[in-house]
Amino acid sequence: MNYAANSLMKINAAQCVCLLIKNHALTAFICFSLTVVLAGCMQTQTHTATKQEVLNALLVEVPAPNAPKPLLPSIQEKKPEALKPYIEQDLWQHIAFNLRFEISPHPRLKKRIDWYLAQPDYLLKVNERAAPYLYHIVKKVEQQKLPLELALLPFVESDFRPHAVSKQQAVGAWQLVDATAYHFGLQSNDWYDGRKDVLAATDAALAYLKYLHKTFNGNWLHAIAAYNSGEGRVKSAIKKNRKQRKSTHYWYLKLPKETSDYVPKLLALSYLLQHPDTGFKRPNLINQASTTILDVGQEFSFGILASLLEINKQRLHELNPGYLRHQSPTNGPHKVLVPLTEKALMKSAFYRDQFSLNYTVVQNDTLYGIARRFSTSVEKIKQLNDKKSNLIRVGERLLINQPNIDRSLTVDYKISPYLQQQAPVKQATIEHHHTIVSGDSLWDLSQHYQVPLKDLLDWNNLQAASILSPGNVLILHLPAKQEAKPKRPTNAPSYLDKLENAVNASEVPRSAVPNLPQ
């Protein structure tokens, strides 16, 4: 007898009992009680899974690659209308509540979960490096309406190390290679490397991920795998599976081991953030900015800027690893992340002096109108002037946040031979012509000739995505061979050594008391 028929018989029995005792004073109470009890029998019993049961469920084997029906996607994006705008006071809790990928069991996923659980303090340690940037990254992801899981990629890519460099020469927290960084607008020169600038690299990485998401027809698994191993590799794996009539789901693609572990590592981190009861420790981080971006508007020295803002110069350098020297490039960028909130920055004497103008309120002025005229916001004007309301009066003087820098923020390095920077000696080069053959790629040629890919593109007026046609000729400027100069004896003092010794000798203080005879 099936479940529905059995339930129906129980309900009919309850009705019969009610008819037999309908004249009794307790008829209504008994009928109500029987109905509630029997209806309870029809409900599914709830069961709270233990930690071990949850982890064991992740060991479920997937169907064989040649199964007639493809495996259900192990990662699906929830429909936007089903999402609730969870906003928590703790940033990590906010991330956990707004993760949008649905995860299904897989042995590789279980393996990565075990890896994280073996070091439960992992995220606490990495969070120390991520703390100044994470709020800004989360906001950038949310503003573009992308899955919040993407904010976790710097943890998977580099353990959030802005100076990380991989064997494939991928650089920074987002691990961007030179060609990708160049294609998505990151600057790179002797003074600045945008791949190490965490927030600038975030913009480039998200643009790249959006491109991959569109390229792979909205499949986030394929897009994230391609971010790690390259678009071509994933496309080739998909094409091979289609040719063999196999599922093209990520779990079935034959990819390099690093990529095979990469996506499960992201999914495992996402899963554990949503299940802190497993023992994986989730950090605490206030859900508001502890740093803000200041567009200085001109070339600046870290020492001068730190002094004017009354912050530690070393800390300013640590927050801005994209700048490779003590001074910003002449032609920019000139944006710097400072260890202050926007409100605190606006209250600093330096900001009020150098980044604000005085304005006198006239008849018919409103804060909204003033804000529109100066391309700012009402809130910023109120913060800058410590105003609690929108009321203003004629004749009142207001500070308006506008660049008004009237002093140089750089150091004249020619004031001393010790401070003067030595201009790099321009290396002699010769022009070399390379005839393209089948199989050549821009990246392979840059590695073969040991020249930066950006230079190779500039020399030939090419883009990173340009297609090379066999028979065409590329121009390269390669270092010219120079005769070896005779080496100076290692024990012979240099000119700078002699100069330094002379200065030191002249600065030795003489004793004010004459030497007494022994």
C-alpha cells in the first residue's frame, strides 16, 4: 500500500470517529486533536545532519564520463530575484551570506575541504594581508553584479600576496601575466607595476573574468578554470570531450593538475565559509572601509606625502606595492591608498589645505546645487564642513573638495650626490627581423628573445590578441654585443668609497679635552 493511500485511510478513520461521538461535549476537541496528530504523520520528519554526515556526503562518486546523461552542474548561480540583500556588520559574514554558487558533492571537492580543515587558522592569517583591500574588492564585485565568490580568488591564487610571482611569471594577488594585464589596461614601467597594485589589478581581473564568462556562454566553472590555465586550454578540452561524445562539464575536462585543484579549492573555501560549524575559522572584519583612495593629482614623494598626512611612510609603501620606487611616475598613476577612512582623510589639515576650495553661499544656493556645480556630493560637503543638516545661510563659507595643490610634493634629487638617482644607462641595441612561421605566438617569441611582451607589441604596433600570419616579419630591438671591460681589482676603493671616507673623516668630532700624558 503506498504512502498516499495509507494517509487517506487514516483521515477517513478520523472522520468516522467524529461521527460516532458527535453528540458528546468533547466532540470538537477530539476531532481537532485527531486531525492534528494524523496530519503530523503526513509531514516529512526533519533531520539535522552532523558534521561527519555532511563531510561524508561529499564523497559521493560522480557518474562515469561516458554516462548518457551529463552530470548536473556542481556550481550554479542563483537567480538574482531569489537573492536577499544581506548586509552584515561583519564583512566575512556578509560574504558568507551572499555567496551565490550551489555546490554538489565531488571527491576532488572533499579533498580540498580536508586540506583546509587540516589548517583551520589559514584564513585568519591570510586575512591580515587582505584586510586593507577586501572591503573595496567586495564593493567592486557587488557594483558589477558579479558572484561574490570572485572576491575569494586572490586567496586561492596567491594567498593574497601582492608581491607573489609564479613560475609562469604571473604577478600580484590576482596573479596576472603581462599580456593579460596589458590588454586590460594595467600600466607597467620602471616606476610602477599595476599587477602589484591590488585595487588596480582587481579592476583588470574582474574585466577579464567578465570576458571569460561571456566567452564560455555564462558557465562560471569554465570561466574560472580559464582564468587559471588560459582560455585556449579550456576550449581545447571542451572540444576534445565533444568530439568523444563526453560531458563538457568542468569535472570531466582533462586539464593541468593545477587547474584541476584550482576550481575545487575555490568551491571548498566558499563551502567552508558557509559552514563554520565544520571547525574552519572565519575571521572577523568590520564591514566598512579602513582605507581610502586619494588621487593626489600630481607626482608625489612617499616621504613628503606621509609627512603631510601624518602617517607612517613604511605603512604607506606597504599599502601601495604597485609603486616600485619612493616616488610616483611623472605621468601617473598618482592614486594612493592611505590608511585612513574617507571621513578621517577629509578632517586632516593636509586635505583641507590642499584639496578644498573656499566658497561663500549666495542667495538661492542649496547644498545640492553647489554639489552639482563642483561635481561633488552633498555628503562630502557635509563631511568636510562637519555639518549635520542640509541647512545653509547666505554669507556662510564652505569648504568644497576640489584639488588645489599649490606646492610640489616631490624631492629634488640633485641637492646631494648621495640622494641623486643615477639615470639608467641606455643599452645599445640592434634591429633584428624575425620571419613568422606556423606555430609562432607573441608570448613564445618574447620568451625566446628574452624581451618584454609589451615592447614586442609596441615595436610592431600589435595588440595582445593579434593573429600572426606566417611569412610576415616582426621587428625586434635586441641588445648589441659589447666588449667586456677590464675588471677593477675587488680590493681597490671606488671613487664613491673615497668620497664617503673623506666626508666621514671630516665629520669626526674632536675632543674638547687635550690628551693628558700617561
